[in-house]
Amino acid sequence: MVIHMTSLIPKHTRRGAAELVGSILMVLVIVALIAEAFLIGMPILNKRMDQASVSYIERALGELSDAIEITARQGGETQVNLETKSRFTSPPSIKLEQDAGGEYKIVLRGQSHALHYASVGIPLNDFIGPYNTTGLYVQSTSVEKVVGTLGVNKGVVVTASSTKISGGIRLIMEVVPRPIRDPSQNVITRIRFQPISGKSTSATLPTRIIVKAVGQTTDIVNEGTSSSPVMVTYRTITVGVGFE
């Protein structure tokens, strides 16, 4: 008589083994789905957190530009805190440096996960930038600044650019003063930055930015002819900038 081995295994044991294998397969499927969702979701989450961080810096630098204009007009000293609030690869740095024309500007550099802007600095708080773009493209040794109109344009412009680099995206934001013309009085007012003695000219976020009115000068220039003079008043307000 032939005895089949399967008949010696109780039916409830075979059923239990099948259920165990089914449970293991279900767990593996769930783990695979979670891993896939993680791989797909993390880049999206990183980009959203990155966007929130960049948006914060936009607002903070916008508030800084407003604080600089108010301090230039009213005098005194203003302090602006710039927090990290970011998911960047490393904390952004901020520095007071000179442009091609030798005038100071505030430059913030960081690294992000996405291209938020064009590769050339675009204005964020105005519709025209602070520089003559033709001069900027040809890398002139003296880049002309665009003259804005009082009540229409900002005297301190925030610009931003982002470019691909190895390992991520380079983010650059600048705070640049530019001349503003008052057509009713033929007056052009210029804000100029200079380092504050005893304060650092660079820092890593978080940092406190010190803005201090230093003084102003006035020059009257005849931009017409001797027979038909056009007298233009140039008022230059110097604002000290430092980090601590």
C-alpha cells in the first residue's frame, strides 16, 4: 500500500502555513509601497520646505530694504534680525561687498533644492532692476544704475537669481540701493552703503543686521547749458551696514 506524505500533514497545519506566507507577502508589499511613497514624496516635501525657506528670506530682505529707506529718511539706527528658518544644505551667508562700480551692496548666498529664479538677478520688490542690464552683460568696469521715480520705484531693490551647480542650486539674493528722482523738484536722492566701524562685514544666518544713518551731502549740477541751465540737486545719504 502506498502512503502519500501529504496525507500525513494535518490540514490545519497546511492552512496555517499558507496564511503565514500570505501575511509575509502582504507585509513585503506594504513595505515596498511605503518605500516607493517615501522615494517619491521626500523630494516633493524637500522642495516645499525649500520654497517656504526661500519665501521667508524674500520677505525678510524686503523688510530690510524698507528699514534701510526709513532709516535713510528719518535717521537713527535700526536692527533687523535675519533667522535661518531653512532646510538648506548649509546656512546661507550674507556679506557687504562692492559691485562693478565700486558701490556697496548686501549679498546673500545659499544653496537650495530647486530653481526659483532666472540665472540673472531679477527685482523682487520692484518692476525694474537697479542696474543697466546692458552694462551688466558686457561686464563693464562701471555699471550704470537705473534712476527710479519717487513714488513709483524703490530706492533699495531686492534681486534674486538661481543657477545649477554640482550638488544643487546656487541661490543669490542682493539688496542694492539705487537713485530715485523727484520730478517735481528735480532732485535725485541716492542711498549709499558703507561698513560700520567695529561691526562685521559678513555673517552666517542667523544674524542681526545693523543699519545706521551716517550723514548726507548735497551737490547742485547744471545738466543743461550756460544759456539754458537745468539745475539738478543730487542728495547722497550714507547708511552704515554691519552684522553681529
